[in-house]
Amino acid sequence: MRLRLQWFAALAFPLALCPALNAQSYDDELRLGVEAYRGAHYEEAIGHFRKATELDPSQVAAHMYLATAYVSQYIPGVESPDNLNVAEQAIKQYQQVLDADADRTSKINSTKGIAYLLLNMKKFDEARDYYQKASALDPQDPENYYSIGVIDWTRCYAPRMAARAKLKMAPEENLDAKNAEQRRICEQLKVDHDSVIEDGIDNLKRAIELRPDYDDAMAYMNLMYRERADLECEDLVARRKDLKTADEWVDRTMEVKKAKAQRAFPAANQPAEEK
């Protein structure tokens, strides 16, 4: 979810002038594309892979490689027309795979690829749909459930924070049913987000069941319970319970992170006399 992709400038001379692009077979274009991609020459790789798809549109591999090369050019969060066009081109190639008689792995990777791009383009509803499709294709992949949970939290958090800002509430304040305006807003947020919050919690739980040390999912469980707590405007007991559960998820997250660090650097965690 935090993958950083670097933008590379176009080659110094047009690819059309490169002899390698003229009169090559499908296999030649695919091989040249892979070589260019491995050398981080992504524009050159795109040219070869695109040519391969033109020479034999039925070959799933070329569409997968071309989509991957486009993704390598995409910069998450940048909303310039050129960058969005790169994402759309990648989605188009992934969709070609989904429309073809592709193997299961290619379909899973293409579905997740589309979901990832849509998520970074802030098309949350569409991204969620594709992560659900990925879950249907591979029910044992925790990342799909985690991503759905993140989307659910995002859909709730932004409007709730906008409402709090409008009310000029301090960060430590909770929505209060004793305040007529806050109660009205809280009730509307509950109507809009209750089911989304519960869905997010369920998906994050499923992710953790499949990957017990999934600390990122645990961190979002904390956030989801805090989201729910702020909407418990009239039930202070439920609010305290949610906040307690949120704190417990913080503790679990830290425990897992510590255990991972100890496994990654065992020598650094030994007492000095044992080293």
C-alpha cells in the first residue's frame, strides 16, 4: 500500500528510430522488453511490450508485462493528466488479461493491480469492488481484506473530520449528544457509516486471522474502533469499551512490531554479556 514508484524521463531519442523495434517477432519484443525493464529503462520496455501485444494480442504475458511497466512509471498521489494517463494505460492492460483466457494467478494479479491503481487514484468505491473480486479469486490472501478495511476507514474518517472541523472541535473532544448540533451530526454520521465501520472491522479481523502478525491491519483495527467510539454519542459505556479495545490493538501492534524487530536483528537484542 505504500509502494513508492519513481518517474523516469523519456529516452534521449525516439524509440521509433531504434532498430530493435523494427520487424521483430513477438518473442524478440518480449525478450527486449524484459531486458529493458530489468535495466530500469521503463519507456523502452513499454515500447517493446506494446509492440509484442500488437504482434500477438492473444498472449497474456505481454499484457501483464506492459501493465507492470506502466505501473513502474506511475507515481501514487500525483494527479497530473500525464500521471493519471499512465495509470489508465496500466488498468487497460490488466483488463485485457481479465477479459482473456488467462490463468488464475494472472487474473488475481491483474485484479489486485487494478484495485491498487484505483485506490491511489482515490476511486475508493471502484477500488473496493476490485479488492472484493480479488478476495473471491483468492480467499486466503489477507492483503485484499486489509485493503478493503483501509478503504472503509478512509470513507468514514474524512467526512467525520470535516464535520468536526465545522464544529470547531478540539482533537481530544468526542461528539456529545448533549449538544444539539453535535447530536444531529453524530446521528447522521452513524446512519452513513455504521455499516461501513462494521464491514471494515470484519475485513481487518479476517486479514489478521490469515496473517496473525499483520501489524498494519492491527494498526487500522485501532483506528476503526476509535472511529466507532466517536459515534457512540449517547452510549458512553459503549464508547469507553471501544476506546479500550482500540488501546488493546495499539498494544498488540507494538508487541508484533517488537517481535518482528527481534527476529530481524536477533544479535542487537541480546544482553551485552551474551554477545
